[in-house]
Amino acid sequence: MFEPRPVFEPNAVTVVLPCMNEAGSLPGVLARVPEGYRVIVVDNNSTDETAAVATQLGVAVIREETPGYGSAVHAGVVAADTEVVCVLDGDGSMDPQDLPRLVAALTDADLVVGRRARGHSPLHARIGNAILSMRLRTKYGLPVHDLGAVRAVRRQPLLDLGVADRRSGYPLELLVLAARSGWTVVELDVSYNPRTAGVSKVSGSVRGTVVAVRDFWKVLS
């Protein structure tokens, strides 16, 4: 007998914001978080006032000393205690107001990822993203055109999936493991703008992008 999946109330959702030196962007990001959503800022060795800014704005802060995007995301997911977790960058490039659409899509999906609008990433970053996304479509049959910089997923199944990458390859490994586990993955368009402060740790330089792509190919190999 078919049983419809639940519709999630706002208090069932935690937004995890992995951050390193995002003090300038955080106030704007936090102001856009949907009402009722919980927030965890994961401070990944910031040298600015990231943690202090989040604390002043009444947001829970945890510190993750192991460097790497995957380390910060995993720490935030572990610390969350809600059924659903959403993850997006704390740099202001993506709008938390897009999250309710992603969460709503979990009624028919196991993982919902955002496809960022084009035009605000450097060319080298867009090329790398396009190549890797094509590989996910052709090798794993995933209907994705972006590596899921913003995503919504049920917390416990995510932890059970066992994503092990603690660097830039975390989003890619998540998608690969989701495909291998037979998850239903849905991609939705989300807004994408220039970061509101600071410099990207990945796409902000050719070297950062090369390091990230190298991490990604390790996952695909």
C-alpha cells in the first residue's frame, strides 16, 4: 500500500553553514534563512570574526579544527538533531530562501540538490563543474548539471550513507554513493550571485579549482 512521505515542518530542518572567514557575508545569509529553520555555523579554522558574528546573531556555532569542506559539513550534520539537513555556503552567493523548495521536494526524493544559475563563477570553475557533472550523468545516470553546492537530505540516511571525503570531494562522493545506493536524486534551479564578501577558497583561484578537481577525480576513479 502506498504511503505518502511526510511534509516537513520548519522546525524539522537544520541549515548547516560550513564557514571559513565569512564574517562579512554571514549577517546577510542568516537574515535570509526561512523562519523556523534551525541554523548551525561550522567554523572551520577562521582567522576573522566568523564565530563571533554568528554568536552575536544568536546562531549555534561549532568549531571543526580538521581543515576541509567535507570536515565542516560532516561536523554540522552530526551536530544537527532534526530529521532534515540543508547545506549551503556561508558566502552569500546562494539564497537560503530557495531552501523550502528543496525541502518540499524531499517528499518524492532522497536527495535534492541545487543547480546554480550560470554567470558568476570564473570560467575555469565552470568548465571543471561541467566536466564532472557530465561524468555523473554518463557513468551513474544522475540527472545533475551541478555538483550540489546546496542540498537538502534526511539526516540519518545521509549519515548511514558513509560519505568519507573530508575535503572538496564531499559533494561529489555524496552523489556517487547516492547513485550506487539507488537513491532518487532531484535537481532544482537555485539563484546564484557573486559572493558578498571575501574570496572563494576553491573557485577564487585557478590553483584552488585544480586542487578541488583533483579531489573530485579521486572520488570518480
